Amino acid sequence: MKIVIVEDELAASDHLAYLLNRINSDIEVLAIFDTVKAAVNYFLAPNDAELVLMDIHLADGISFEIFEQVKIDIPVVFTTAYDQYALKAFKVNSIDYLLKPIDEEELTDALTQFTVQVKEKEQGMDDDQLKGLLGLIKVGTDKKAFKNTFLVSLRDELIPLKTNDIAYFLIDLGVVKAVSKDNQTYSVEGRLEDIEESLDPTIFYRANRQCIVNREAIVNLKYYFNGKLIVSVNPVAKERIIVSKAKASDFKDWMNS
């Protein structure tokens, strides 16, 4: 079985490849991509892939954009940490999905289902499935309520901190920190990925793996080598906030919206 993984978190893609090898050592991971652009370029060219394991959020956009640019005629299994509106979309459109963190038994079941599909000669998503999925995702996004307050830690206290008062979130020594507009630093429970899902994407942007920034905290952007950007913020961050070349164009569009 030849599989392509589309996933922008290195730890997640490594874990997925490890599980696949545990399940069946004959499984071959042909390639791992972390951007919409890279995946599109791969599937535009002749390839031997038989199955795609695909995350929703990628480094340069949403994975559904891939299907708008190229036809994928093989089964796709989404790996997602999305909330219920997305799962409803998957169910309605008869598309398989796995919830993160990926469970070995559930992954095994998905691969078994893939084998059944091959025998029945089923293909990937058709146009109606894609349109239905995108439509339901949009409806869900429109209805989604974003978090207004975070309960944060400061020494031995828990303090309610309004989301709009947060300049940026960052990972510091493995702990998520929220830096307020008045330059106070608080510890926040949870993963940066989960925090990102709870934020309004018109206000906050995941600049890189370590940082989510509030547009109101951005002072300016500076061009960096190889097409990257440096984001200057107020209060000043301890480490430089760098946006990759792959995300630079999308980040500028977001800032310009």
C-alpha cells in the first residue's frame, strides 16, 4: 500500500508514519507534504499514490483548497482536530476521518476500509461531495463562537484575561504563554493548536509553530532572507517572530484584509 501524508506538524506526520509501519511494514509512505502548494504540485504530476492521509490546516491554507486545484482520484482520509461542525460535514458527505491524536486501532480500521474501497473500485471525492463539504464547513465557520476570555495563571492565581487584551500567544520552554497588550505574561493551559481553533481568524493569525499574533499588536513587517517575513510587535517579543516563505503571501493578504 502506497500512502501520501499531507500534514504540517512534524511530530504528527512522524507519529502517523510510525503507526503505519507498526500496522503493516509493507506500507510505503511515498511523500509527506506540509503545504497546499506542495500537495497540488505532487498530484498534478503522475504518481503511484493509492491513499492520502490529510490534515485540515496546512502551513499555507486549508487542505480543501487542494481539491479545488487538482482532481484526486484515490481515497482520502482526513486527520483532524476539528470540532463538531466539520465532523457533521464529513458524515454527510460519506468521507472518512480520524480524530487527533491518531489512535492505532482507528487507523487500522481506516486502512481496512480503504482495502474494501479498492475491491469495490471506489474512487476519491467527487464534485458533489467536495461542494457539500465546503458548504457545510462554511456554514459551520459562520456560526462558530470564538473564545472571549482565557483563564490564565499568574504565580499562584488564576485570572480571567479577555482575548482582545492578548497581544500574542507563544510557546516558551514547552509552555504556552499569553502576552497581554500591557506586557504581562501569563501561562495558558492547553496546546497552541487548540488555542488557535478557539480564536477569531480575522483577529489572530498563526504566524509559525511557536506563535499566534493579534493583528492589533503588529507594528510592521520586515522582509527577511529567502522570502520570509519578520513581524515586529508591541510589546516586543522575546524571540523574533518569523513567517515562512510559504505563508508570507497569505499573511500579507490577512493583514491587508
